[in-house]
Amino acid sequence: MNHIVTVQEAVTAFEPWLEPTGAELDAIELEMPLIAAEVELLDVQIMTLDRPVSELDARRIRRAHRRVLAARRELANRAADLSTSGVGA
């Protein structure tokens, strides 16, 4: 008969190497404007789920979508600038 047991250490283990590194935190910080814009777009879309979309709602969605696109553009331009300048390579 085989007994099924849990591996307690694997489930509850906390190792310092599981934390994000400084480079990972820097990457998240770099992407925060995009993350915030995407959250804002999602909030606006959620607001309109239970009602017909009014003209004001449509403008809010378009504005939030433009912010997401602008944040993506800025992030892409920043990444391109870093790769051409040799920083981070």
C-alpha cells in the first residue's frame, strides 16, 4: 500500500531567493505607468458592464485606452533607448 503524504517544506518553505531581485523590482518600477494605465482601463470597462454604455462612458474608455497606448509607446521607446545606448546590455 502506498501512502500519500504532503511535503510540508515545499508548501510552507520560505527562502530568501524566492523574493524578487533588485533588477526585477527595477523592471516592475519601469513598467508601473503601463500597469497603472491598464488598471485604469480595466476599471472603466468594469464600470460599464452592468449598464448601457453612454457617450460619457465611451469617452472614458477611449481616454483610458489612449493612456495605455501612450504608456506602451513610452516603455518601448525607453527600452529602445537603453538598448541603443548600451545600458543594461
